[in-house]
Amino acid sequence: MTSKQRLPFLRSSFWRLAVGMPHFVRTGQIGDGREEACAAYVEANARRGDIDDVLDTIDTFATEKSMLVNVGDEKGELLDAAVRRANPKRVLELGTYCGYSALRIARAAPDAEVFSIELSSGNAAVARRIWSHAGVDDRITCVVGTIGDGGQTLGALSAEHGFGAESVDLLFIDHEKSVYLADLLAILDRGWLHRGSIAVADNVRVPGAPKYRAYMREQQGKLWDTVEHKTHIEYQTLIPDLVLESEYLAG
Ligand SMILES: C[S@@+](CC[C@H](N)C(=O)[O-])C[C@H]1O[C@@H](n2cnc3c(N)ncnc32)[C@H](O)[C@@H]1O
């Protein structure tokens, strides 16, 4: 990593991202077209059908062109390890963005079907272009919606995508931080997790998901067994972050 990559404040795209945060919270996109630009950059520069090259190309775009709110390369390695540990057949992700983490999950679990929930149809379109370029669009599905829509998206997952009792081996939570806990509880309520299912939650320190962290601490050794991984927010080494990896003990 160059000093510009380690020190995000030296990068103009970091400041454009900071300025775009209110737009991101409203729409799921930063507002300067960087998500579509990322898909175009991947199509122009990454070898078609090569997942490693597609992921490297997204990392290059995020460090050299425009910063993205992907899980990134450092936290991505924690995610990869959790995926290998879960050895999943079915994965549910909350928060697709440009499709980077879903692609990492698909790479680490070559036999898994990955379902990713995303509020923004624009992001879903970007992610599908990238998955198609990587050659894995047959086993990664983006469902436009949200767990908090009163049962519509949960219902679609069950009716159209085969979700049912104990069907989810890995849950990756990386969307709106204030609903991490509510959405986890809604999924638990459906009975979709089984003993040994793994839940991974990103950004538990920054921007922060304090209710989710408190719940996991309170349930330690009862419903969940959690490891708190100390790491950094994406694409820099200055700002600390936490990724929580939790094994479900019931089911
Ligand atoms: C941090 S990004 C996800 C990054 C992605 N997991 C990755 O690492 O490549 C968060 C995404 O969640 C979406 N989002 C925000 N609130 C949501 C919600 N309640 N349900 C589903 N998606 C949501 C945003 O539109 C955004 O694309």
C-alpha cells in the first residue's frame, strides 16, 4: 500500500465520498456515478471469467480511482476465512452495493448459492454486471428489497428462492447499521439459521452497530459464540473497525 492508500485523507475521492455520505444514506450511491464507473472499469480492465482478477480490479479502482464502501481487501480476508469455516451451501447477504463481498463469498465457497439483498436497484444493476463479467451470475442473485419491509422480501426469499427452516449456512450483514439487530432477529424468527450457522457483521465499530454488539455480548455462550476481529475500515490502515464473527449455538 502507498501512503495515499494508507492515509485516506490524502485522497480526493475520500473527501468526495465523505461529502456524498448523506446521498449514500438516502440512495445507496455516493452520487457522483462511481458505482457505474466501477462496473465499466471492471468490464474494460479485468479478464472475463476470472474472479481473482475482477476482485483485484475492483480493489484497484477503489484505491486508485474512487473509494468505494466495499468490505475491502483487509476485512475481506476475515470474511473469506469465515466463509471457509462455514463451508456454506446457501449464503444470505444484506447489502450488495457493487457486488464485491458477494463475489468474495462466491470465490471462497465454490459450491454455494449466494443471495444478496439490496435496497438500490441501481446498485443491483452494477453488481449484476460485475458478477456476469466474473462468470458467476448463475450462482449469485441480487434481490432488490429490504428485510424491514414488513415481510415482502422475506416472503419472496421463501417463495421464489427456496429459503426455509435451517437453510442459511452463512449470513453476512453489511447494510444499514441501525437495523443489523432487527434484521438478524427477523431472520432468526423465520428459523432459517441452524446450529453452526455463522453470522458475520461488518462496520460494527465504524459507523457502528452498538445494539448488535451489545446483543452478541449478552448472548455470548448462550445463543451465540462471537469473536470480535479488530481491523480497519476499508482501503486504509488509519481508522479502526470491528468485524464480528458469530456462531449460532441453537437451532
Ligand atoms: C456498505 S454497502 C455494502 C457493501 C458490500 N457488502 C460489499 O462489501 O461489497 C451497504 C449497502 O446496503 C444497502 N442498504 C442500505 N440499507 C439497506 C437495507 N435496509 N436493506 C438492504 N440494503 C440496504 C445500500 O444501498 C448499500 O448498497
